[in-house]
Amino acid sequence: MASNYTFDIVSEFDHQEMVNAVDQVRREIENRYDLKDSKTTLDLNEDSIVVNTDSEFTLDAIHDILRNKAAKRNLSQKIFDYGKVESASGGRVRQVINLKQGIDQDLAKQISKQIKDEFKKVQASIQGDRVRVSSKSKDELQQVIQLLKQTNYAIPLQITNYR
């Protein structure tokens, strides 16, 4: 039997699900009467989506569609970081939507401190863009998971490698 039980706290999203959601958004833009002639383009990169469309009104409609399609594919709304709306050539507008992934150092320190303050026998260590939590008791780890679920962070958190 293991002397210590561990799990990792990460902030990730399924890239393939994001690809599918963006494809569904493209199909809906082609089929919707109010968006059909807007010549809207959505370009999905590794860590961002670039939207180029004819007006801010159309951009708001695309935001709604993207949020709905992402929610249906179990992608958190917290991963979207909407950039500034920029003017593009021909009176069009362009916006970069960054996709947040990974836990930055400040938030990792905050999570680690919160765990250490609440649970004296639980160790939390920062390992790159993840936080590893370990304890001798599975029950304490379950309590840590409940605490994380109750706390609202700026990014979505997942629990992985529970051993």
C-alpha cells in the first residue's frame, strides 16, 4: 500500500473539442441568415482564436454562438480571454480570443497557500504549471478536492493523476 496519495491540479482544455466547437460555429455562420453575408472568418491557433467580421454586432453574435458550442462540448467559459476589438481593412473588425491554459505562478502560490492553511497534514508543491497535492490520508485529499470545487478561480481547474 502506498505511503502517500497524490493528485495534480491543472488547468487544461481538450484541444480537439475546441476544434470541433469552432467547426460548428463556422457551419452555423454559413447557415444563419443574419450572418451568411458577413464574410466572417474564424482562425483557430494553438492558443487563440482570431475572429474577422464586418461589425461589432456580428462579433457579439459570434461570441454567443462560440460560448454555446463550447458549453455543449464541456469547455469552460473561463478559458476565453477576449482581446481588444481592432479595426481591420475595409471597415471590418478583428478580435483575438486567447485560450487560457496552465496555472500561472501567482495563482499556484495562492492555491498552495490556501491548501496549507486549511489542511495541516497535506503538502502542496508547485511543479511548473500544475500543483501537486499529497497526503497520507485519502480522506484529506477528498476534502481538498471539495475545497477546490467550492472556491471560484479565474481559470477552470481539473484534478488529474489521483493515486
